[in-house]
Amino acid sequence: MASGIFIVPVLTLFGHLDIYSAVGASLVSVIACSCGSAAPFLIRGFTNVRLAVVLETATTAGALSGVLLVGIIPTNWLYLLFAVILIVSAQQMLAPRGAVVVVTGEGEEESWGARLRLDSSYPDASLGETVHYRVQRLPMGMLLMYAAGLISALLGIGSGVLKIPAMDSALRLPIKVSTATSNFMIGVTAAASAAAYFMRGNIVPLVAGPVALGSVLGALLGARILLAVSSEKIRLFFVVVLVLLAVAMVLTAFDIHLFGTK
């Protein structure tokens, strides 16, 4: 997850920064986090680079569309929509599923994932073996990536909180692959939105610099923890975070602020 979902509330509620400057600083931190923590995942073979490039075309298009819609769609509607997406994503991640290891069978070669050679594998230290997986339902995944980029630009948050459940539930990827690939992608998505905020003068270097530095340090620590923790524990933790964020989004949509006014 990109830390933008937490940075914007912290800067506005406790730092008394205007919302647009907070969003600008948040987007810079998302870019920094993606660059800083992507290396461990790439070295360990968790990141599916080919899949990231394919999905990023849809996510970037969504981010650019979101920038054009800023100020048009009521923010309260967006928060409610976001809360619904989070709850559905949490439900999907808790749903029972079969093993992610897939053996090629009849008809599977005709899938989009097979045609684009997106299927891959990664070494799982907690299992002590290499996990092979197949990318499924790519068109649905592309649609969800577009929506993730759109909402990311509109709300000024990193889209990792949407991308990871989308990859997990639609593409049926292992959670570690979803996390690593999302982390690789969020920097590009944030850069597409940050360019617009930069041209508007909403990125304040004295704010964005320290925020990005702290975010990178946290991202590096989180990347190391991910490598050693089992997938099921990560999934459970992520579901808890999704539910808490959904509650916060609903409260914000009805102008209920736990820490005072905006």
C-alpha cells in the first residue's frame, strides 16, 4: 500500500496544511516509496514486471482521466464509492479459494495471460518452495486498474490499496506477487497525477521532502517484513486495514471528522 491514504489526513488534520498541498506531498511520497522499496522485491523475484507494464497502461489512463475530473464529481460521493470498493475487496480477499499453483491444461494456453506470457513464479521462503501461478481474467483486471488510477487521482491517494485486492481477486495472484507488483506500479501512477499538481504549484518542496524521506524508510522496513511473513498473515492484516479505511471513508463522506474539522 502507498502511504498516501494516511499522509493526506495527517498533514491536513495535524499539520494544518491545505488539502491540495497535502495531496501534492502525498503523491511525491508515493513515487519515492515505489522507487525505494521496489528493489528488494525485484531481487527476490516477487515482481511480475511484464504484468506491471501491461496493467500500468490502464492505470495511467485512469489517473489522467481522474485529473481531468478533479472538482467536477462531489468529493462525498467519491468517499462513499471508495468505502464500497474497500468492503467488497475485503470480502473477496476472505473468500475461500483453491491453490494458486496452476498446471497448464487444455484451453489454458488461449488465455490472455498465456498469450502475453504473463504467467510466472516466485520463491516463497515461508513455504520453502517455488510457487507457480497463472494470470487469470486479464480484461477484468485492466478495467479494475483503470478504476484504481481514476480514484487515486481524484482522492489524492496511492492506488495500491485498490490494486492489491484487484490483483488478488480478479487476476488470482498470490498476495506477495500482488503486493510487490503493485509497489512497482504505484510510482508511475502517482507521477501521472503529480505532474498536474506540480504545474498548479501545489507541491511544496519543504513539505514533500521530509514526508518522502520518512515514507521511504518505512517502505524499506515493510519490504523486509513482507519477505519473512506468511501470505495468510499478510492477507488477514490487509483485510483489517481495508475495513478500518472503509469506516473512515464513510465517516468522512458524512462530514464526521474524528480529529476535528478539516
